[in-house]
Amino acid sequence: MNYGYEAIAIGRRILLELFRTYRTLLLWVIFPVSMLLLNGFVLAEGSKISTAESFKLAAPATLIGSALFFSCLGGTMSTIVSERESLTIKRLLIAPIHGVSYFLGIFFAYAVIGIGQTLLIYAIASFWEVRFNGSIVLGLFVIFASIASYVGIGFVLATKFARRAEDVNSLVAAVGVPLLILGGAFFPTTFLSKDLLLITQFNPVYHMSEAFTALSTNSKSWDNYDLLLHLRFLVGFLIVAIASGWLSYKRMLRNESHL
């Protein structure tokens, strides 16, 4: 099986194209850094806690909600739409490349970007003595599961609703902003009303963010049941997202073969 080699080759090609058009990568650096600083200072002032404590809470929420969401979901959509417009998808149909390799290649490319954003956010947060205090293994699982979920949903949105590059921004805004607000990416979910808190229980971003926050801060207020609940939801959503993304990808290939 050459799936691994093919996936890495496709991922490298996507990364090289992103590095050549460095503006997108630059924005994916500026946006999470600015959101981290804003969240950290606003939370410190609004909640009357120390700056170190506020950045300790802001770092995981910013990573999951702002950095990974826009780069991995929005980036996946942009890649698929642009490669459909440039007829790269059609060329893949006649190339000796397995379909699963392309799927994994996009995940590989945005996993590299996601890990880079993780290191960047915690490097900046370290100026306020922020450290990842929980299980490294579980923390990496949440990060990679979040990236894979975003990539899977990116496939669904890109293949079903995005026909042109202009559609990507509107879709990300329409779908993403409500999820991020209710998921605690811009402010803590403790600010939400009871009715909105009930809605957050069905929000994958909320469970990703809460699970990673619990692991990052190693908070004693979390018991194993709370963390397990978030992890179970994340695993379930990951399976649904990957399955839906794969089916949408296969349907796109069938449609492209007839055009």
C-alpha cells in the first residue's frame, strides 16, 4: 500500500502552494495571536482575575476555536474549491493515486499547520507563565481529533455548498461564527444564559474547547465524568465528520467524472 507516501506527497504539495502564496499563512498566524491577546486581556479585566490566569484559560479556547477552526475547516474548503476550479480534481481521476490518499493528504497538510499554530499560541502564552499541565497524549488526541473533524466538515461544506472561492468566506462565517460564540472561543461559556448553555451541549466546538481546557489547565474542579463526557462527544463527532466528509468526497469525484 502506497497510501502513506501518496498522502505525504499530496500534503507537501498543498503546503508548498500555501508557502508560495504566503498571505494566507500570515493571516493564520496573525489572527490566532491577536485573538489570544484580546481574549487574555479582556478576560482578565472582565472577570477580575490575574493576567496569568486569564491567559491560562484563553490559550486552549483560542487554539481550538479560532486557530484550528479557521485554518483547518476554512483551509480545507479553500483547497477543495480552488483545486476543483483549477481542474486538479479532474486530473486526480486519471492519475494513479488512490482517493483515500488525497483525503489523508489534506488532513496531513492541515495537521502540520495546526501543530504549528499550537506551538505558536503556547509559545506566546508562555510569557504569562502558561504551561500545558495535563496529559500530553490526551492533549494531542484532542488536537488531532479536532483537526480531523474540521477537515471532514470542510469536505462536506466544500463539496455540497461551495461552488466558487467566494462562497468559502460566507460559509465559514455563516456556520462558524455562531458555533464559535456558543463554543467559548470569544468569551467563556459561563457568560451564556441557561437556554444557550443547553444549546452548547450539541456544539462540537464547545466540547473540543472544554476538553482541551480541562486537560491544559489540569483543573481540580473537573472530575473524570465531565472530561469523559466531552471526549465521548468528540469521538462520536469525529466519526460522523470523517464518514460524512468521505462520502461527500466520493460523491464529488463521481460528479466531476461526468462533467
